[in-house]
Amino acid sequence: MSLFVKKPLGQLLAQADEGDKGLKRTLGAGNLIALGIGAIIGAGLFVRTAAAAGQAAGPAVTISFIIAAIGCAFAGLCYAEFAAMIPIAGSAYAYSYVTMGELVAWIIGWALIMEYALGAATVSIAWSEYLNKLFDGGIPYEWSHSPFESFTDSAGVLHKGIINAPALIILLLLTLLLIKGTQESAMVNAVIVFIKVAIVILFIVLGWQYIRPENHTPYMIPEGTAAVTDSAGKVIADYTGVFKHGWGGVLGGAAIVFFAFIGFDAVSTAAQEAKNPKRDMPIGILGSLVVCTILYILFGHVLTGVANWQEFVDPEKGREASVAYAISTYMVKYQWLSTAVTVAILAGFSSVILVMLMGQSRIFYTMSNDGLIPKAFGVLHPKFKTPYKANWILFVFVGLFAAFVPGHVAGDLTSFGTLFAFVLVSAGVWILRVKSPEIERPFKTPLVPLVPILGVIVCTAMIFALDAQTLKVAFGWMALGLVVYFVYSRHHSKLRNGQ
């Protein structure tokens, strides 16, 4: 049987309607938009904005957001068509199984682990940073950073991380909530979303009066900008690469802040739990994307106007907890806002982790039902009807990353996994339009094949704008995935075994 054997669409649609055997349909359009915003506004906005400005784009990080949003818009339209047409929990993995076959579906399923699992790890690390900020640095560096991280403070003392304990704790608490139930998780998420969107708007409104025009000049990082070093002379940020200054830096910044848009596609993983997926999935995906893009551009403009972009690479200034730093240092009348923002950010990060863990467990659930990964990943809790074993396995995997791997490494790998998924989903819409034009499509992506082609081009460009080390690790991870497929998944595939 061919490596590219396709799953019949009818079989997938039957799987989406499992009745009492499957996941509960409890989510409406409002829940889905909140789910999307809950996943989108988090570490990407509060951490990656400053990182992109300090490392590549400067104040032009606003343009980086626009480029990333355009790539997401093309992919989002394609996701909306698939999610309305195939309301299944597997997201891009399930769509690829129908359009491009089992091997491609496996590859994208494996890549999605980088998006959701590593995304949860990255945000939990950011959660740890802001918790430490709330306690005014009270958590020792050694117990809130990876063993691969170190820095020399102004007194000449070298600090080396041991384990990121706070990140591990928040992952455990949210895993327990997810096991309890989807509706409960969605309610908690909705409350958190209201709080963090209010805080983002408050920062934009109050911070606008503290914008200093000189911080926006020059708007892009000039060629020849000197590298930034710490007290011991270690290079923290270098601007010699093509994607580190000028328009190249803007594109490099787009690849970094792209992480900030991860989340709208997580809505598609909840398709099997939506009450009316044909109507509500496009609303959830595109609605959350539009709201967040507007907030992002305004937020980036204010943040880089209040504090100079170079301060966002200094570990003793604004490199960690950058928003709280900008408020406490420059917005002197609103010192109280720094604490309020930090608390809201902690809550906001929690909702992002929640949705990431939920999305990954649902993809594991679908892959397990197809026989491509062990049965344990598809076992539902007898009372709560949630894939609780997948949640526990995920906690161990994500917890190891969060505790022992630096946040920027996991974050860039997350961007790779997401961009790769977007490329295949965009291509998949076009393929299915050509091969199966007769299928009912409650929502249609406009201007096919132009929109899918642009989605593929923009997202591919952002993949190559990621740094070389990230690409090496990502391709190494994908190679490992192929080994797992040929050793285990190919032989246990239910489709291949006629089940």
C-alpha cells in the first residue's frame, strides 16, 4: 500500500460524529473566539515583541507584526474552510490525511508537537519569568532557569540555572484542570481572556502619552549596529546577519513574532467539541485573528516608543518581563500598573498554556484513533470524557522541556512547527478543491488558488528567516519522526490494516 494512502473523507466525517463515545460538543462561537484569543495573546505579545525589537527589527516590529499577520490571514482562511468542512479534533494532521496521504499527515502531526507541546513549554518559561518579576527577583536564578542558561551580574557574580521549577508547577495545575473537563477549561479561559485584553488596552491607552519619538528613530536597526554584550563581554545580540537589520531584520522579526499568532489554529483542534462547527469554526478562527492583529500593532508601537529597543536585549534591564520593565521605568505615574500588568500577564499565560495543552492532547487523541501512536493517547476518562492519559504523558514531555531548555530555543522551534503546518494546510485546500470539487464547503476560502499559494510563499519565507541552529534542530526532529513512522506507525496504521 502506498505511503500516501489517503483517509476517505466519509470515514473522517463519521469519526467526527461519535456520539456518546467521543468528545462532548459543548463550545459555541463565543467560546471559540475566546479560545483563540486565549491562545494568541500571551508570551508572543508580552515576551516576543520585545525580543523581536531587540534582536532584529527595532521599532519596525510593528511592520513585522503586519507581515506575520498577512501570512496568518492566508493560512487562517484555509484553516476556516477545512475546520467547517471537516469538524475533527486533529486539525492540520486530519486535513493532510484526507488531501495528501498518511505519510504527509504523520509528518505534520509530528511537526505539530513542536507547535503545541513546545509552545506550552515556551509560555510556561515566560510565566516563570513574570512570576519572578512579581516577586521582585525573589526566586533564585538557579531555580527559575534552564541548566543551559547563565549570566554574569553587575557585581561580577556568575549565575547558572539548575531547573525552572515555577514553569513545572503551572504545567501541573493546568493539566489537572484539562483532565477535569473542556467546558470547565473554557469557562476559566473566558474569564482570563477578558482580564488580559482589558490590560492590553489599558497599556496602549496609558502608554501612548509616554511615547518618545526619538525611540522610533531610526525606525529599523541600521546596518553596522554594534553587538550588545553583558558585563563579562559575552555577546548577547549581534546585528551582522541579513535578518538582523534593515528590511531583512523586519522579516527576521516577523519570524520571531510569528509565535505571537500561534493560537488561532488551536481553535481548529476543538472542532469536534463545537456545537455547530460549520458556522462557528470560521468565526472562531478569523475573529480571534482580526482582534489580536489590531491589538498587536498598537501594542508594539507603544512598547518601542516608551522604552528604547536596545534595552530589550539587556538582561539587567528589559530582556525579561519587558512590559513590566517599561512601565516601572518610564511610566512613572502608573507604577501600580506594572504589578497589575504582571498579574494579568501571568493569568494570560495560563490561558495560552491551557489551550496549547488542550490542542496537543486532541491531536494525540486523533492520531491514536488512527493507530499511528499507542492506544493510551486515545483513552478517554470514564467520567470527564477527556483524553486524560494523553494529558499526563504530555505533562511529562512538556515539563522536561520547560524545566531544562531555554525559552528562546523552544519558542523558535514552535514557530517552525506552526509555519510548516500552515504551508501544508494552505496547499491542502487547493489540492482538495481540484480533486474533490463536489464536497460541501460551509465556508469557502476566497480567491483559490491565489490565497493558498500566497500562504505557502509567505510562511515558507518566514521558515527560512529563522536562525540556522533552529532549522538544524527542527529538521533533526522531523528526521526522528520519520524513523518513528517507519518503525512503529506504518505497521499499526488502522487504515493500512483495513480497520
